[in-house]
Amino acid sequence: MPNPSIKDEDTYEALRDKGYSKEKSARIANAQASRDQHPSRKGGKAAPYEEWTKDALYRRAQELDVDGRSDLTKDELIAALRG
């Protein structure tokens, strides 16, 4: 059943299949459907997580209260922060 608040159902469903939350999927799908917004061109000035040290990734995971962060490798921390 289509949701009237979702502007691009295909994008929404693809994001949900990838594991994105309902809210995040809706925000991305609606932004991509808008002529005035360009989500792929937005972003902060911070370096990509791959360039961060493991300690910096761990501190960010602490800020976001990522479960099991002390046992994660650098790649796993990156995945958890992006998840």
C-alpha cells in the first residue's frame, strides 16, 4: 500500500531493502524527488571515516552510544557509524 507522504516509492523501498530506517529512507527518497534538493551533493567538511584513526572512530561511536563498540575493528566501527 503506497504511503502518500513518500514522494519516490522505488527509492524508499530500495533503501529499506538495504537496511535503512523508515525515517531515513523517507527523507532521502523525498529529497531526491524534489527539484530543489540534491542530497548527493550535500555533506559536511569532515574527512571520510576511512581517513579517521580507530581512536577517533571509537570516540564518535561513544558519542552515538554504539553497542559493542569496544570489540569492533576499524572497518566494523565505520559500518556501525554509517548504519
